[in-house]
Amino acid sequence: MPQAQEGRKPVVRSKKFFKADMKREAALALALEALVDAADVDVGTSGPDLVRGIYPVVKIVTCDGVADIADDEIRPLSERLIMALQG
């Protein structure tokens, strides 16, 4: 990875973007994929760890407020993402 210029931090660039009309599951999957992409360039960032059953803390923001997303909802999305990445 190139050295960051003074006063600038590296940024993960992606061609994947959030859309306001995304379904909940698609938005959660996008967030998980962004974490995995970020983990590729930053050792302090981690995605889901299926072996140890450790999943990211995920929250969702709606007009009704902020809510935690349970591991039971994150687990199958994480499994699909990891399987897709492994090809």
C-alpha cells in the first residue's frame, strides 16, 4: 500500500454504493462487504469470523431510530459473503 501523504488517510474505494431504496438485507450485506474490503487494507478492521462465531456489531438507522442487528441475522449474510468471496 502506498504511504499516506501527510494529513491524509488511506480510503477504501468501492464500486458498491448504498441506495435509499435498498432492501434491508441488501443494505446489511453491503455493510458486511465494506468491512471485509476495509479489512484487506487495514489490520485494525475485521470482518466476520465464521470459525469463532464472531460477527461485527451492526446497527440500522431508520426514521424510527437506531436498532441493533442480532447475530442471528448477520450470521447467514456473513456465510453467504464469505462463500462468494472464496468462489
